Amino acid sequence: MAAVQGQPGMRAPARVGGWRRALLPVVRHEELLLLLLFLAVVAFFMVVEPSARSTTAYLNLLRDISPNLIAGVGLTLLLLSGEFDLSIGSMLAFSGVATVSVFNATDSMWLGILAGLLTGPLVGAVNGYLVCVQGMNSLMTTLGMMFVLRGIVYVWTNKTPVVDENKFTAFTAFYQSDVLGVPAPGLIALALIALGHVMLTRTEFGRNIYAIGGNPTAARVSGIAVNRNKFLLFVLSGTTAAIAGVLVASQTGTGYFDAGVQGFELVVIASAVLGGVSLNGGEGTLVGSMLGVLTLGMTGKGLRLMNVHITQQLVVTGIVMLIAVYLHGVRKRLLIESRSWEE
Amino acid sequence: MERAPALDIEPTARERANPLAGAVRWLFRTQEGILLVVLIALCLLLARLSPVFASERNIFVLLSQMSMTAIVAIGMTLLIVAREIDLSVGSMQAFVGVVAMQALNATEHLLAGLAVALLAGVAVGLVNAGLTLKLKINSFIVTLAMFSIVRGLAYTFTAASVQNHHKLESFRAIGTGFAFTLPGIGRVPWPVVIAAAIFALFAVILNKTTFGRAVYAVGGNPRAAELSGIRVDLIKTLCFVITSVLAALAAFILISRMNSGQNNAGFGFELQVIGAVLLGGASLAGGQGTLLGTLLAVLLLGTLNNGIVLLGINSSWQVAVNGLVIVIAVLLDARRRRSLGQD
């Protein structure tokens, strides 16, 4: 900046206080802001709650929120392209019930898991067909699919949990197991996040997602197959939700008809938005979204460790969400302002 | 100014010459017309299949059950037309129900309880509007956070439910009593009268007043509305408050029908209401939608659910059929738009 100041003909720089300049890295990098927010939440609980100081608490947190992280990967990519998927909560129940039902029908663990995972691309393809081929609004379509899938699960199970009659211990043990000290479901989540991040930042598909979300018409005109890309994203979102559903079923070896019924889809969307993903598409990152999941997850976990009643948990979660979204707005305004600091 | 989605097609010369052709076109080309045709067909079918369906008792039970959805959907229509949304109306059923029942128990006065309920509605509506308009956060996010916060507040007031200790007869009458007898038809329940009165009131407000025209203008093109001197924030604030107050009124009817205020009331209610409003022809893009469409959609969904019960079909199908109706409605809407070249 000093060099700029010395050049003749340049406008004198606005006098900007040191605290504002110290904010610059946070203003420029959204993930840094989110990381600080997450660390602030962690630090708060470490101070007030002794049991939040152990490493196991955080490893358990990773295990607990792995379904949210996994379903969040597919949903975030879809949100970035400017579309919605409200059916992932019902998918959680649908794939879990499918898995355990096929266990009982075929006595084969692998066939069951395969069936559970296949429900994802299947439902995703239906959503994708309706939105991309028929030109239906995705919020409405997946809202309808949310009820359709939940209804199918209710009719299928008669509103009773489907219990694994073979007692496949490998299935339930997997959820509880650790690999190199890290919970196995958490590792799956981390692998999927890494895969999604590379796809989003290093491939043409990833660039297309941002282009489509930012301006679909411009994307179409510049030769991007908008509908084909969106179709793939719906399949992807269904698939990650199905993986999450199979994991939820593996917690106790039971297919729950009411898995995700208390607003799983809304919590994952809230986490993504908290992580800086814009609901209009084209803005945000997968890493940010995942930090959003962690922050909301940590808030809930910390309050549970403190034995705070579910009451305040809900209230605090909502408030944390509002603060985070407000901070994103402030960051955006500062980002625009910061350009003038350097002139 | 455009009101209904399909009324913007000019009638052809032949249709102008023949009013009947215009009526036929209204029936088969507009969302309201199609809903009306489907609703009548469904009623005729159910009357044939079940002797109970057309009975006075069943029709009024059906209408009473739907009155709460209808009341909230009226407010939601205004809000969606103004290009905002409210996801907190389901949690409001729990919060207002619990608070109002406690107020009734404390004061043993019907109007005091009703006043507390409606004031709670005003308060939540103002918070929704303030956060959305002053902090400039997307209302989908604000009310998603409030969905969590308001539900949490309901839990703070009671661990499960607040029972009726005041034994006011007028209180029970609101949900289960009869207002008057229609000669030749039967005794009309209070909830139906309240819903009909609110519908009539808002039909006039939306179609005959400056405020109503402003709501459409704000949703259709906020920038143009602002430039033409409409106070956009004021209009939107009123829409938020109206929606919350009507949600509070529905909650009051609900506790009267259940005879207790329960903190788990209204799970998923918000998505049912929004589903009905969109089925009725409103667009999330704002500026489009009619109260008639919303009312017909609520009636259609309620009649379907009633039919499923009367025909002895597993009631779990209700959820799936509701979802399917929404998907089909959006599909038809997408096709109609395409054929009109509005893609």
C-alpha cells in the first residue's frame, strides 16, 4: 500500500484504522471466518464444560454428525447450482428401511447395503427427471417427493421400526468402530468431503456448477449442458443422502420409519447457509458448508454435554444460525468496502 | 396488474363472442379451474363409493379439520405473493397453544387467552419481519431459525402439555361447537365459520384495496414497487404479522379442539401449508397466486385425506397421496407454462 501511496496521480487512500486492516484476511476468506466461529464455539464449551475438554468428545461429535456431513456434501453441490432438495430427510428413512428390509428378505448383508445405497441414485434420478426434463420448480418438486417417500415408508413399515432379524454384527460394529483412532463413519464423511472439494475446485464439472448457479442463462449460452449437469447433481444429492441413511440404520441395525422426520433436510440446509452457501446458487464453498455443519453440530453437542434441556438447545441453535448468517452479510459489505481501502 | 397465473392470456375473438367458451377455458386452463374440476370429480367419486361421505356430519367434520390449514394458508398466500415465506407457522402451533392455555388457566377468561395468543402472533411476526427486512437476511433462513427458536420456547413453557384447568365452556365451543343452523343443510361448526369469515375478509383486502394491490406489486417487482412510491418494507411487515397472527388463531382453535396445549403440535405443518398454497397456483417467485386457488387446494387435499379414511385404506397412504398431488400439480403447471411459452 505504501508503494501505491507514492505513485503520482493516485487518490490518497482513505484513512483506515488498524483494526479494520487486521480484519482483512477474515473478510477475504470466508472459511477463515467460519473456522473462527467454530473455534469460538469450541472455546466457549471448553471453558464452561469440563467434559468438552477431552478429545473423545470431538471424535464422538464427528461420529454423531457424519450423516449430516455426508448428506451435506451432495446437497451443498446442488444448492451451489441454484436448486433445492427437500427430500433428503425422507431419503434417510427410505434407504435405511430398504437396507434392513432386504437384510431380512435375502439374509445377505451386502445385498441389503447395496439396495439401500441404490435407493439414492434412483430417487435422485426421479427428482432430476422432474426438474430438468419436465422443467418443474425443484423446491416444490422435492417438497412433494418428501411426502411421497415418507408415505411410502409409512405404508411399507406400517409405522413400526424394521429390526434386523439376522443381527449382522459387522453392520452395527462398523458404525462404532475406529480406524487409526478416528470413527469409521467420520472417515467416510471426510473422504466424501475431500472428493467433493476436489471435484468442485479442480474439475470442469465443478466450474460448471458455479457457472450454472451464478447465471444459468449465461451458462447455457456459453455451451454448458445445464440440465444434464443439474440432473447429475440431483442423483448425487440422493446418493449422499442414501449413504447417510444406511449409516443411520447401522447405528442400531434398525430401519427407522421416522428417521429424519424432525426436519433433517432443514437442518442440513441451515448448516450450508450458515457455512456461506447462498440459496440463490453460485456462491459458497463445500469446506464452508461443512464448517457450518460442524458449528451447528458442536453447538448441539456442547449443550448436550452441559445437560442443557432440548429447549435451550433449539433456541441457541436458531440464534447461532442467525448470527452466522448476519456475519456473512457484514463480511460481504466489508469485502466491497475493502476494495476502496486499497485504492 | 396480473393476479392469476393464467389470466394473462388474452381471450380469443371466438371466446369473446361465446362466453361459455371463456368459462370452459377458465375451468381447464387456470390453476383454480383445474382444482375446481378435480375437486368436484373427487367429491362425486367419493359420494358414490362411500355412503358416509356426503352426510352432514362428515362434511362438517372434514371442513372443521381443514379450517386451521385454510386460515394459515390465507396468510401464507399473502406472504408468498409478496415474495417472502414463513417456515415458523408449525412451531407457532406449539408455542401459541401452550402460552394461550396457560393464560386461560391463569385468568379463566376466554378473551384474555385469545388476546395473549394473538399478541404472541404479532410478536413473532414482527421479529420475522425485523430480521428479514432490517438485517437483510433471506426470510427462508430467518423463519427456519425461528422454526427452531419458537419450538424451543414452547418447550420452555412446558415439558409436554398444558391441560385445560379453567373448564370454560365458551373455550371448547370455539373448536367443537356450532355457530348456527343452516336450514336444509345442518349445524355449522365455529371453526368453519371463522375460516369462512377470514377468507371473505382477505379476499376483499387482497382484491379491492390499495394494500392488496401493493402486495402483488411488491412481489411482482419490488424495485418497480419501491420506485412507484409503495413502502415495500411496511407491506412486507404487515404480511409477516398477518401470517403469524392467523397462525396464532389456528393454534387457538387447535387447543380448543384438543383441549390441551401440546409442545409437539404442528410438526411438518408449515410444509403442508406451503404445499397447499403452491398447489393453489402461487409462485415462490412472488406476484402470483390467488386466495381462491389456495382455498380450493386446501379443500382438495383435505377431501383426499377424508376419502382415504372413509374407503378404509391404510391411513399411511395420506402422506404419500398428499405428496403425489403436489408433484402432479407442479408437473401440470410446468407443462402449461411451457405451452404458453412462459418457460
